Amino acid sequence: MAQEADSTVWNCPFDYAEALEFDPTLRRIMTEEPVARIRLPYGEGEAWLVTRYEDVRTVTTDRRFSRHAIIGRDFPRMTPEPIVQDEAINVMDPPASSRLRSLVAKAFAPKQVERMREGTQRVVDELLDRMAEDGAPGDLMDNLAQPLPLTTICEVLDIPEDERAQLRGYARTMMNVSLDNKDNAIRAKAEMREYFTELTARRRRDPGDDLISALATARVGDEVLDAKELTVMAMVLLITGQDTTTYEIGNLSYTLLTRPKDLAMLREHPEALPQAIEEMLRFIPFRKGVGIPRVALEDVELSGVTIRAGDIVHVSYLTANRDGAKFERPDELDFSREPTGHMTFGWGAHHCLGAPLALTELQVALSTLLKRFPDLKLAKPAEEVRWNTTAIWRYPLALPVVW
């Protein structure tokens, strides 16, 4: 693999998990070497890490960088076993990915999203009723953040209630960054795939009103998802549609509960919540490190650095969200900031397809929580809240509250 002769190689375990503080290694890289050589915990060789907003946008939209080209390569990564499936849309390049995205977009039509909103509201009301009945103190992670996204995505996919916990277990095992978890991750990935192969085949034969059936019957002209595409898409939706939203409900709730002035403003002006959520999504470092990389198909220069054909290239959406060239006062959380294209849901051809559902869940969960519990506050000092240290995601393990 080609490397610039004067390039330092940064060792990037990305295991910093001090609440929601910005990772100091990422901070140094984006400041000192915006296009840097890095070494990650797993995978062979080294990679580039691109941190500036405009450079990240180039890598995620320029066809000289390919995700499909990582297939078959033991690329540098955060987890012992690659999370991604070889046939998944998130390792396809345009125009192949464009076809799938068009089909999936049909399943996320406004009418379908509105049904999701109604279902989400019903689930949130039930969960908060139960929390109120149990009495204070309560744990927002146990009572709201964990059950809501899993219940919502499983209802949207029409997955039987007695099978949901097992699927959640598969997803969590696949996200674990521990080396001794590798065999478990391989097994979990295979078992989840087998489950969805059978489920999607049944929905293809006998479609209902669920999202999998909508995907199975979606057409753009004569195009439909084939059996393998449908299986992998259902897996992607299950994985991305529950855990990440769970963690962000916890992160956003913690952020509001530790910023009394911002919380008071939203209680007085609830109509400002959607814009505030977008700003929190920009500001919060929601994960550790990096995700799925790309391969340079030819030599490309970024910020004065030459990336050679064949090199692995990672991008950091976290640093892009804190780039002062794009965002004024990037390290300040400002609810009056006009939404200006944060990258928390990715960018370009791999912008998160489930973003409409995630935003719906965040808006319904937080707006209902603030309305139902006007005196909500943390039940212990913020510094005593415990945080995840074993997965790629940043989130509180428990969030005890009183009201």
C-alpha cells in the first residue's frame, strides 16, 4: 500500500469513552494532520483518515472512491469481525446502490412514515405510562431508550414479540469490539442472516402491511429487490433501526438533563425541538472511531495530500461535524443554529436510509418525555453516570431520573 514518505502513522484504538467528551486523539488529528495515516485495532495494514468536512464530502460522493472495492479485503476496522454483509447496500457503489435506494425509498414513502409516527407515539405513551406507574426514580435507558426503538422497528418489520430479544442479542454481539468476541460475532451474523432469509421468503410469498412486505413488493419500473437483497436489507434495517436510536435517545436525554438552560428553553418553546435535535446530532460524538471505509480507485489529492490508488480511506463524520470551516463556533451546542448539513446520518450515496424513522422516534420520544414530566431531572450527579466502554457506540448504561 502506497504511503507518503513524510506521513506519521497514528495509532487509533478510539477507545476513549469519557461521557460525551470529544475524543482527544480525533481532536489532535483534525487539528494537526487533517488527512492522516492511521492504524486501527483490527484488519491488515494502514489506512487514511479524512477529517475535514469538504474532504469527507468528496470521499463520500466522488466515484474515485469505492466501498464495493473493500469486499474480500481484511481492511483496517474497529471490530474483530466486519459488521457489514458483502451484499449489503452500504458496500455498493452507484449506480447499483441507486437502484436499491430507489426501491427502499418507496417503502419509506410519507404515508409509511406517518404510520410509523403513529405507532411510535403509541409505544412511547405506553412506556411512559409504565414508568409513571412504577414511580420515581426511574431509568430512562430501561424505561424508554432501550425498548422504544426495538419495539418500533420490530413492529414496523412485524417481527413476533418472542423473537425480538434474540435478534437484539445478535446485533449487540456483532457490534462488540473485544477480540475474544470474534467467534461469537461470526456466529451471530450467520444466525441473523438465516433468520431473515426465512422471514423475507415468507413475506415475499404472503405480503402484509409491514415494512419487509413493502420492500418485497416495491417496484421502480420492472425493478424489484431479489431474495438476497431483501434479506440483507431487512438485516440492515433491524441493526441500524434499533441500537443506534436507543443510544441517541440516551445521549440526547443526558445532554438536555445536564444543560438546564437549554432544557428550560425547550420546555417553554417545544416547537424548537426538531431544530434542537438536529443540533444535538451534530454536536454529540455518538460513536467511537470510524465505520465502513472506501478504496481509492486512482490517485486523488485531498488537502495537499496524495492518496494512492488502492489505498483504504476512512472518513470521520464526527470531525466533519466539528469543522470550523463549515460550522461557526463548532464546539458550542447552539439550539438557535440553523441546520446546515450535519453528517451524523452519513453523506452521499450512503446517507442512512432509516433517518426518517430515527428522527421520528427521537422527536416523539423527547417531546412526549418533556411534556409528560415537566420537572424531570437526573437522580444522581452527572459524573456518576456510567458509560459504555465495550462497543463502537457512545451511550450511558443507565440514566436514572426523578420527576
